[in-house]
Amino acid sequence: MLVALPRAAVLVLLPLTLALALVPEARNVDGVARAQDLTAYPLILLAGITLYFCQRIAGDAGHGRLAAGIVLLGSQGVGLAAIRVARPVAAIEHRDWSTGIDVSFQVGLLLLTVLVGRQLRADRRFADPVAVSVAGAVVLVAARAAVLALPSTGLAPVAVRLLAALALTAQVGTAVLLLRAAWLPHWFRAPVAGALSLLGLSHFLVSAGPFGEVGGGFAVAAGLLGAMLLLAASFALLEVLLERSGDAVVGLNHRVDHLEADARVEQEHRHEVGSTFAGIANGIHLLRSPILLTEDRRRDLETMLDAEAARLQRLMDPGRAVVSQYLDLDGVLNPLVAAHRIRGRVVHWRPSGLHVRCRADDIAQVVNILLENVARHGGTAATLTAARTGDGIEIRVTDRGPGIDPALAEIIFLRGHRGTLSHGEGFGLHIAHRLMIEHGGGLRLVQDATVPGASFVARLPRALTAPLATNARERATP
């Protein structure tokens, strides 16, 4: 779709009107030639540069080779305009030589278009189009300047017009080839072919003139309209490619976001599995140690191992369905406390008799993270409590350590943030905070400047249903 052409209509009409109004010398062929060169060729050169940007964006050889041809056409035209302005008399006297060069140029452009299609099918590389085009334009302009030193061929006006017609035929042939070029977008071919045909007609009228005032004005109009059509098509192609590139960048960003999210999930899962393995390994080590365990101690240890092994099995099952259940909170916390005590840590805890609706593994992971945090950074015994509040249940883990720097209090739950003395990855508190949010609750840090240590408070919303119980007291417990 030519999205830029409607907007370019105004740009076509305005300079076209100004050109015809401000060029009174259009009544003679030489004035027409200068007017056509000075207005059309700079626009053609700009279109070629635009196509070069398209090639750089798309990385497509077809765009690059078309850019090479258009830049060559515009560059040699600008050079021709400079010659006609600098040496107008010599340019008039050597019009036959200039027309012969035009024929050679247009036939060469036609053959190049044929070769381009074959090379693209062979998928060959192409040199930088701007460098090739500028080099070709320099050679072509040098040839035009050189013939000014030669005597005139003395060709009759009819012969000059036949040469001009041959150049027009070659340029129209190039337009037809581009109209059928499968390596160009289908919506882009027609305006480019039309632009080349108009430019060829304009150049024919200039080279084969004089045709009077009407013919001169028509030559300027056709040249300017063709140049603007080519420029508008180039802008349209650039806009489409930029839009596609933007969509590709957005898609790539989404892909990166998904990959980062998957990586975060994998890191968090590895963190949880590692913590569970540590508890199991310590329990097995203690069971195998020569230390005599009391019956109650051994029973607590076996209960902890069973609970942690079951949790590890659930973690290793990617298709597991995780749902909230109405649970005995003490049944969730007891194995965790036993696991930490087995590892030689002091944890003060008393059963609360509370029930909560939650995902047991998630609450176990949150409390485990908080107890690990005390052991690693608090350096003291941990106190674990659970109590009812007005609108839910709060699980509090407290230590009597150095506390947390107030500067970190606002960012401590962000992923990857940790204290300067911490050797962790900064995942634990972030994971705990996220899990509590998913349960409709939250996790906050509580500190008092007058009291040593810090407390992390995990809040769960109050359960809406009661568990199946054997006495009225349990049924009334939230």
C-alpha cells in the first residue's frame, strides 16, 4: 500500500505550480532542459538515498540494487544540470553527443535491470549501492564534460530525435521490467514504473525539442511529476519497512520478556528445590550420625523428612496442580521448625491452633525463606509466631540481630536487591513477597529503632470456611 502517496499529492502540486510559474524560459528547449534538470534530478537523488536506507533496514539485495540504479540516475542528472548551467552554449552545440550518451546510459540501465533479476535468483551479494552509483555517475558526468571539447557530429535533427526515442524506449523497457519484478513489493512496482516512464518522456521532449511553449511546459511537468512519484513511493516503502521493523522490535521485546520471565521462574524454582534438598540432606546426616536421638526427636525428624520429601516430589512434577486448601497451620510449620532445629539453629515456636486457606508449599517456602534469612543475616535465634488479626492471620519471624539498613527497607523485596554483607542472590525475600501477594496478603518489614533486630510479617487473609473438625472450638477457629 502506498501510504505516503496521498500525503505527497500536495507536495507534487505545490512545486509543480511554482516550477511552471517561475521558469519563464520554458518557452525554449534549453530553458526547459535546465528547468527539468534542476527540479527533477535532485528529487530523484533523494529518492535513491531513501531506497538506500530501505536496503539498510531490510537487508534485501533487491532494494539495494534498485537504490543503486535510482541514485545513479539522479547523480548523473545533477551532474548534467551543472554542465548545462556552467556551459550553456557548449551544451546546446553538443546536444547530439549528449543524446548519444543518454542512449548508452538507458540501454545500460535496461541490461542492468535484466541482470539484477538473474543475480537475485542466484542470491549473489551486491556491493554498497551508493558507492557503486556515485562512481558510475562520476564516470558518466566526466564523459558528458569530455565531449564538449569534441566537434559536433553534425547529425540532422531527425537523427537526434531518433536517438532520443531509442533512449525513451530503453527507459520504458526498464519500467516494464520493474513492473514485473517479483523481487519488489507488488504495490511498489506500479508507481516506480510510472515514474520512470514519465521521466523518460520528459527527457525525450527535452532532447528531441523544440516543441514550443506547450511542449516545454509539459516536459517540466512530466519530469517533476515523475520525480515526485518516485520520491513518494520511496517514502512509502521506507514507512512500511520502519513499521515492520518496529513490529519486529516489539515482538523481540515480548520474546525477551518471556525469556526473562521463564528465567526468573527457573531461578526461583531452583532456589526452592535447593533449600528443600538442604533440609533433607541435614536430616539424613543427623539420622546417620552416632548421636543418640530421643524417640520424640527421631519422630520429629522422620516427620520432617517425609514432609520435605513430599514437597520436593511436588516441586519436581511440572504438571502438578497447585490449589489452595484449608489447612492446619501448625501442620505446615512444624516440619520447617524441626528442619531448622536439626541444622543446629535456635527457633522459638509454639503451636497456634490456627487454620488457614492457602497453598501449603507456598507458605512453607515463605516461612523457610524468613528463617533462612535470620540464620544467615540476623545471627541470633529466631522467634516464629502466628496470631489472628482483625482481618486475617499474621505469621511473624523475629530476630535480635543488627537489623536492616533503613536505606534498604524500601527495596529489600525487589528482585536481586540485597545488603552489602549478603552473599545471597537477592531472590529469597522477593519470592516470599510475591507468594504472599498471590495469596491476597502481603509481606512487610517491621523495625523499631529502640529495639534490636527486625521482624518480617507475612499476612494471610482470613479464611471464609471452616475445616471439618470434631469439636465446636476448631469449627469456630478462622
